[in-house]
Amino acid sequence: MSLWREKRKTKPARALADILRERNERRTAALIACITEISGTGGPETVTHSLVAERVGLPLQWVEWQYPSREKLLAVVGR
């Protein structure tokens, strides 16, 4: 039994860099899966920033900022 004056042990705080890195890894994995699906059904010319952003659930502006051209967007999956 613990006393009310005892400090509770808390988990160490995660570094902001780790949180941002994990978020970017999840976003990239989702983008790769989406681009692979879209280009598999309609070819690489059907991949657009707006379609990918809509399907993944990311802001269009972020996708356009991170990958300014269609070639860079397709380069994420190595096509």
C-alpha cells in the first residue's frame, strides 16, 4: 500500500524527436501502401497528390510540400 505523500513513479518522457520520427514513419508507410495500390490498379500515371492525400487521410498541402512532384511521390515506392 502506498502512502498519499509518496510520489508516483512516472514513465520517462519520450523525446520529441522520437515522437516525430515515429509519426513520419507511419505516414511514409501509409503513403507507400496507397501509392502501390493506386499504381497497381491504374498505372503510375493515375497517382496524384490529391488522390493519395484523400485516401491516406493526410492534408494535401503536407503531401505536396513533402513530395513536390509526381516523380518524387512515385520515388517513395521505388518506381
